[in-house]
Amino acid sequence: MRILKFMAIGAAVGYGIYYLTKEKENGKSILEELIEDGPDYFDRAKKYVEFTVDQIAERLHTN
């Protein structure tokens, strides 16, 4: 039974890697787009975290 589990996990990982590296219509893979746009995503996430922390701080100070 354990070998079936490892086979299923291996197949899922293999398909995931295939999907991430497969080229789309624009000639780039999802992985390439994530690498190129990574800093932009990081900046967006950073702004969201700062906004959320500010909201939590306001709620703590009003109580």
C-alpha cells in the first residue's frame, strides 16, 4: 500500500513540474513568468501586509 502512495505522490509532483515548465501561447512558461514578475508580486504582498498590520494596530488601540 505504501508503494502506491509513493507512486501517486511521484506522479503528482511530476505532473506539477511539467505544468509549471510547459510553454503557453506567448512562449513563456508559468515558472518563467513567476521569476520575471516576482519582485512585483513581492511588493504587492508587502503593501498588503503593511495595510493589514496597520488595521490590526488600529483595532488594538481603539479597544
